Amino acid sequence: MSSQPASMARQVLPEVRTLLQGAMAIFVVTTVIGILNGTDLVEFGRNALLTHLHSGTLGWITLGVFAAVFQLFHSGSESQAASRTAPRVLAAVAIVAVALYVTAFYTTVGIWRPLGGTFMFAVILAVFIWVLRQSNRVTYTIPHLAALAALFTLVVGAIMGVLAGLLLAGSLPSLPGGAILAHGGAMVGGYVILAGMGIAEWKLRPEAKPARQERLGILQVAIIFPGGMLFVIGALLDTEQLLTLNVPLLVIGVILFLIRVGRPVLRQRWAEPASGRLYAISVPFL
């Protein structure tokens, strides 16, 4: 299925609305700290700056990605109560996990950060497992592939983040020197880019063909996803060649993405509020 019928969208609307409302609340925290710090009105310490960082990538952005994933992978054919309940429970737990995680970064420097990160990792893993279970109930398009690759990269990045947190809290004797770099690279160089591409294409090309008929799209994901993984491996092994190989792969992947969504972007009716202009505007940022 290249897009979900309206009836299916309504079935997941409560979870999506809940996640997006939670994302907006976390976004306020991110934005307030960022504006006050950027204008030098407040001199924030390291805790607040790390809160700004993590309430973004692992905060409102991830809640928004979860919202998109729940709608994208919802088949509309679940008959068991557990299948219908899982997204709603995960949505509520995800918001709580993000709130606790952000609070831990703002108020502590010790073990509470990796504990909050572990809670968040458990939620991420649960969403990833739900997506895998849904895989045989939907017809994969390129946005499905991009979302799946993004979530896998998020799982890897979250593992690196928890381990780095344990190390900094003194609860882990050692880690490879590039573990923190690997954490950041997975979150930005892989996860955020893949998720952004998938969501933008999902809305800009609602009548997209099944993934098996989109060779350029498959190539796009197949280039960007390994690029993010190569960055992680290169950081952990301290191998400059793997780190630098990430850059051309990302550039090629973005070029393929621009080729594939260029026409839908140019066709947007920019004056109409109901158009896909917000998704079209996101394309140049990539």
C-alpha cells in the first residue's frame, strides 16, 4: 500500500496526536534554552546545553518520528486487542521516558543519566520490535524502508549513548575512545537524515510505488544507511578512512533523494495551507 486510507489514519490518530503534543512540549524546552543561550541573555552551564541537545535529537524529533512510524506501519487490519493497544501504550511511555531523560540531563551528572537513557532505549527498542512485527502486514515503499533503517540506526546510537553515559558516570571501566563520537554520528549522520527523508517522501509522493519498483529509492537508502554505520564503526575503531567514507555516501544519497522528490517539490501549491509545502520546505535543509 503506497499510502494509508483515511479510515486507517483515524485508527492511529489518538497515538499520533498524543506523540505530537508531547513533542511540541519538549520542543518548547529545546527552543527556550537555545534562544536564551544564542542571544546571550542567559549564561547556561553544561547541563543545560546537554539538555538542549538531547531534548532535540532524542526528544521532540524522536517523538515525531514515532508518530510518523505508527501511522506509516499501521495496516488497519489488526484484530487482537494487544495489537491495537501497543502503539497507544508506547506513545504514552515514550513521552514519559523523554521527559525523565531530559530532566536527568538538566538536574544530574551521575548515574541518573544512563538510567534515563536505558529507559529511553527500552522504548526505542520496543517501537523497533513493533515495526518489525508489522512488516508482514504492509506493502513496503521507500518511506517504509527509510523508517526501518532510521530506527535501526537509532537503536545503535542509543546503545552507544547508554554506554557512554555509564562510562562518564564511573559505572563502566572503559570504552573505545570514539564511543561518544559514534553515538553522535549515528544519531545525526544516520538516524535523523534517514527519518527526515522517509517522512518527506511519504507526504510528497503519496502515490509511490512499492519499494521493489523503486530502484533509485532502494539505492538511496542502501547508500545512506551503510554510510551511518561506517561512521559508527570508524569512530569505534578510530579509522579515518571509514569516517571520511561516510561523507561521499551521504552526498550521493542526498543527490538521489533530490532527483526523486524534485518534481513533487516543484509542483507544490505554495499558497494553499493544505498542500505539502512544509514537507517541500524540508527538502532543501537536507
